[in-house]
Amino acid sequence: MYDADQNRTERKVGQKDIKITARDVQVYYGTNHAIKDVSVEIEDKTVTAFIGPSGCGKSTFLRCLNRMNDTIDICRVEGNIAIDGEDIYDRRVDPVQLRAKVGMVFQKPNPFPKSIYDNVAYGPKIHGLAKNKSELDDIVERALRRGAIWDEVKDRLQAPGTGLSGGQQQRLCIARAVATEPEVLLMDEPCSALDPIATGQVEELIDELKQNYSVVIVTHSMQQAARVSQKTAFFHLGNLVEYDDTEKIFTNPQDSRTESYITGRIG
């Protein structure tokens, strides 16, 4: 079982700052114990991949990081999760404000039925990030550039976001997520609905995004995890089995369950 305290004492000089700290996290759906005793430290400006078989808890744990599980009546989260040392489950924390700080991109591209411009402007508007139209224009352009889609849409910002291709829609959703200047970006299987070319474009974008954000990605593709992440966490049956540098997880895993998953014996 992964030991966060041991990992902390072994932390070497020069490693990146810790952005997210989870301690003894439990998640229950009614009587079903979905996440068991998960403790992990997630670094800033790093891509961290969550891998494991279907139903192992990786997406459930990801949704703990921006309190998306709050929207499920029968879901109960216990333990402690902090971002920059602040407990995100403190009752004084507004989940809406938290989700501006912790952006999320879902499995299926889900642009709003609005223009490309309004898709990106929506978050900054409701959070009061722009004083006027000129500032909003700047925020939209900056987000679309960060989403690596500005050059493709700059001449048709009033066209519907739903009219874009699947890969473009997903990059638009990434632009929408970064428009509120989040510090953490969560991605739940962001490429599973995309073709190989669009997947490659999103993976390139993920690599660029780590310069500004702590990126956490859930993926069913071990090849994708190996390509885009620097850290990998392997989940199995609700447990965090192993968490380490991606290269080490894929070439020299310490737990036999990790090795069995990597080599295809379990899945």
C-alpha cells in the first residue's frame, strides 16, 4: 500500500512543490466502499496519471479533488484533501469557487449550446474576472490560445461551439476550463471519444499545460499515461496500490498487482 508519510521523508531536494495533499480518503456510495484509505501528494506543474481497471475508483477519486461527488446524493467523502494546504472540504469553502480554481474536462466533449466565444466567456463572466468587454475579449483569446485552438476559430468566434469537430470541441472545453485561471486541471478520459489525430493534438496540449497547471488525468490507455505523465498512480479495487515516477511504474513496479496490470494479466 502506498505510504505518503514515507514518500515525504524520501523527498529529494529539487522536486516540485506539492499542490494537492490527500490523507486517508474514503468514499462511500451508500453502503459501497468505493475508495479506501487513499493518501497521495500531487505535484504542481506536473502531469499525474491515474490508471487501473474499469471500476477501480480512479474517476471517483479524481472527482473528490473538485468536490464533484457533492452532486451525488448517496455519496459520502471522508478524510482530508487540501490544495496549497487549505482543506477543500471545509464548510466555509464554496464548491462553485473551488471549481473555478480546479478546472475539469470530461470524457465526452461537452460544449455549451452557445457560440465559441460565449463558451469560453461564461466562467469569467460568472466569476467577475473581467471589468468590461475588452478585458473579456483578452481572457477569451488567451484561453483559446492556451487551448491550442485560437488559430482555427479566431475568424468565427460567434459560430456555435457544437459545430466544431470532436477534437476541436475537446480543445474548446480545455480552453473553457482554463479561462477562469485555475491552478489545477482535472481530465477524466479526455481522449477516449477522439480519433488518433485529435488525441495526438490533445496530448501535445497536455504537455504544454503542465507549464502552468498541476494536471491530473484519468486514462484507460497505459500508452497515453506513459506518453503524457511524469507521475502515475495505479488504482485497484478502490485502493491506491502504487504511486511513483511514471517511468518507474512502467519499467520497475514495486507491487505485483501493478506489474500484472501493466503486463495485461489483470484488467
